Amino acid sequence: MTLKNSNFMGAKHAADITRAVIAGAGGRISKKAEREPDELTTAQRVRRTSLLGSVGMLRVLGGVFRGLRAGDNPAELDDIAAFFKRLDPHMTAPVTETRPRAHHRRGRRLRAERLRTIMRTQNTVNLVKVITS
């Protein structure tokens, strides 16, 4: 990072440090070395059971946090924490037809096999609006 950059470090630097902790300063990590052949990684288990394993959902929640803190009357951090706790039961994966977010897209009911959210910018912005309204 340059002296003018306001960030302490970038994402690449965080990944480099993580790799150094796992494999040593000059080490490399192959796909095979990451896990045993039939063993799921923690990340894979989280992605299978929680929407919090989705970078897109984390972007949405980041936008929700910003939206709740913005404006003339920003929400208190304790209130935001309580709000996120209320969202927790809705973060389980996979999404099914019986879950609330499975209903209605342009007036139609979504089929279960099409419930995976596509995280285009407009979808992310819309989800933030829906969650914060």
C-alpha cells in the first residue's frame, strides 16, 4: 500500500497473510492440500447451510447496515444488532418454496429449483430496500 492510501491493507494482502499462516511465508496452497479427499471444508459446510456463506448476501447485509446507519436519524448499533438477530432464522439454506423469500417475483411464484439468488447489482440494491423497509 502507498502512503497516500487510507486503507491499512487490501484484500490481497489479507489473503497473503492468511496463506503465510497456513503454509509458511513462501508456501503455496493447492486445492488438494486444502482438504482431505472426501472432507468438506468449513466454508463448504457454511455455504450449504447458511446464506451467510454467500458473498452476495454479505454484500446485502453490508448495504442494510449502511442504510440503517444513514440519514438524519441513524439507528443505534444495539438496535441494528437486534435487527440482524431477527433476520437470523431467515438465513438458513437451501431456500425452499415454503420460505417467505420464495414468493413472488413479478407477480409469479418462483419454482424451488430457481430460488438461488442472482447477485447482480440491481438485485442486491432491491434486497437491501426490501429488508430495510
